[in-house]
Amino acid sequence: MDERITSRHNEKIKYMRSLQEGKFRKNEGKFLIEGIHLFKEALSSEFKFSLIFYSHRLLKTEEGRIILAKLDETDCEKYLIDDELMEYISPSETPQGITGAAQKIVWDKRNILKDKKIRLVALEEVRDPGNLGAIIRTAACAGFSGVILLGDCADPFNPKVVRATQGAIFKIPLINLKDTKSMKEQFSPAKLKLAASTPYEGEAYYDASLKPPVAIILGTEARGLSEETLSLCDIKIRIPLSASMDSLNLSVSAGILIYETCRQLEKSNKHSLVNQGKI
């Protein structure tokens, strides 16, 4: 039976509460995972935890018992707490009975450069956790090579971002870089085409060539992309809007452009097979 903790003043409880703070996460190199689905995704990715708390609520579900059995096979610390204490340390309004501390994932450009058909989505100064999490999830679902965070973006290990990714944070490389110039320099071996998403300028996205290697770059809904980034991009693309509307949600825009690259890649692959006489 795992040790039980009952006090809010316990040092490990205080530690878990502190992981909701960005500065503390950065100093510790750890982040917080909460909920059955995220734990299932983390375990399927052979992800390692350092500290786990669970409550009796977890034990009431079959999925929860399976997760706990898998965690029993690891060397992480596990503690039983009551549901009230779980609500105290959990970032969720409706905790599912399990939360834990895990080591931050460290990716570098080599993880991306291995891909022969690189497709990236780069986000400049995107600070909304919900948008960031949704875009990471969409990029992972589309089989993208990575997500590049340019400048002062939201912390991808913020609990709100982690929750919004629905486990995609364990599946796709995330790299923080200073700016678009740094990205262009670091990925120069891949000869990326940089495609700037703009509200009114450039080609309609379905008329532009977005075949890999390509990086789609998006800015915030309020400010768009910086002039420096626009000057470094090879093409500008736009999503046509009704005359009565002037903007789309950022994560929706990203989804449209991400899946347009998928469409173009699939079309290119079919043409290649036709030319080779295979179909």
C-alpha cells in the first residue's frame, strides 16, 4: 500500500502546487500532468514520472486501476491522498483523481531534420494557452515534423497548454527559438520555404505551393507577424474571408493551413506514383 499524505503543509504537496508557476517549472525542469487521458498518452509514449498523487476517485474506474497498475511497474514515488487534497493540488476544476510531476521533454533540431519531408508550424509571440495547445494537437494529428515557438510564446508546459494538447505534447518535437531569423539559420540544411500567414496579403492558401520542406508561420490574432518575420519569408498566404468578417481564430487558421499542406503532399505523392507507373 502506498504511503498516504493528508496535510496541505506536506513538502511534496507544496511542490506540486508550485509546479503551476512558470518560474518554478523552469527552475525545476519539471511539469505537471493531470487526468486519466494524459496519463494514458504519457505511458504509451514510455514517459517517465518522478512523483505521482492519486485519490480514491481514480480507483473507482477500470481505466484508473489499469493506469495505477502500470505505474506500479515504474520507480516513481506514489502517494495516496483524499479527493479534497487532490482538488487543492490539481490545476483542473474537475480532477479525475491523478496528477503527477514529470521531467520536461527536451527536443532539438536533429529530431526534426531526420524527417525527409519537413513540415513545421512556427508561432510568433503566441501567448494564449488554449490556442497554443490546440495548434500543437493539430500539428501532431497531421503528422507534422515539429512546432517552433518564436520569441515570447506561452510556456508549452503550462498545465492549460498540456491539457489542451490532449497528449500531443508527448508526440511532436517542440523547440523554442529567439526569432524567425534564428529558425531560418538553424534549419538552413533543410532549405525550408517560409510561408507567412497574413490576413489580407499574398496568395490564397489553396493556390500557394506548400509542399515540404515548408514552415507555416503564424502570429497573434491581434498583431499578426512582425515586419522582420514578413521580410524573411519566401511567400505570403491568406485565408479568404467573407466581406463581413475580418479575422479567424488562430488555432482554426492554423488547422486550415496545416491540413492544406497535407492535401498538397498527398497529391504530390500520388503524382509521383503515377509517373513511376505504380498506380
